[in-house]
Amino acid sequence: MENLMWEYQENAGYQAGTDLTGYKVEATDGHIGKVDKHSEDVDARYIVVDTGPWIFGKHVLLPAGTVVSIDVANETIQVNRTKEEIKNSPEFDKDKHTGDADYHQQVGSYYGDNRPY
């Protein structure tokens, strides 16, 4: 079931082909940054967030399953994690971790499967 973490929730408002780059990302307790990159690969959908000054120089990878809603009109993505949870997530290095199955498993385990059944 862990691979469900890598798919958008049905009611999140995600539409395939939408470029999410530059969208603002909001945690449950505030702004965390902007989407630097996103993947539409089946069973490996995610967003990479540039946290800017909030966590200086850090990028975080958030599985698509953490996305609660996507507001295309306002270019905003809401995720169901706190800033602290995101700050403590496994460190992301875009040169080493993009497409790395072991890293994806580590991140999936960290965030757990949050899909409602």
C-alpha cells in the first residue's frame, strides 16, 4: 500500500499535465516554499519544494499523497503535514535522490500512507 503515498488523492484537484512549478506550498501551519520540480511518473508522483529562507538552501521532496488540495487559480498547494514534520523529513539531494527507489522508500516510510479508505 505504500505506493499510494506516491499518487494524488482523488479530491486534491490534481489534473495531469498541469505544470506545478512555481506554485506556493502551504503546510497545515504556514507557508513552506515554492515548487521547484514535480514528477508525474506513475507510482512516483511528488513535488520538490524550495524552502527558501525558511530552511535556508534546502529542498524537500513531498510525495503526492501529502497534497490535500491544488488551487490552480491562486497557484497554491496545500499539504497535510506541519512545518516541523517537513523540516525533519529525510534530506533531499536532487543530484543523488531523484529517481532513487531506496530514497523514495525512505520518504514513503517517513510520511506513511495518509489516504482515507
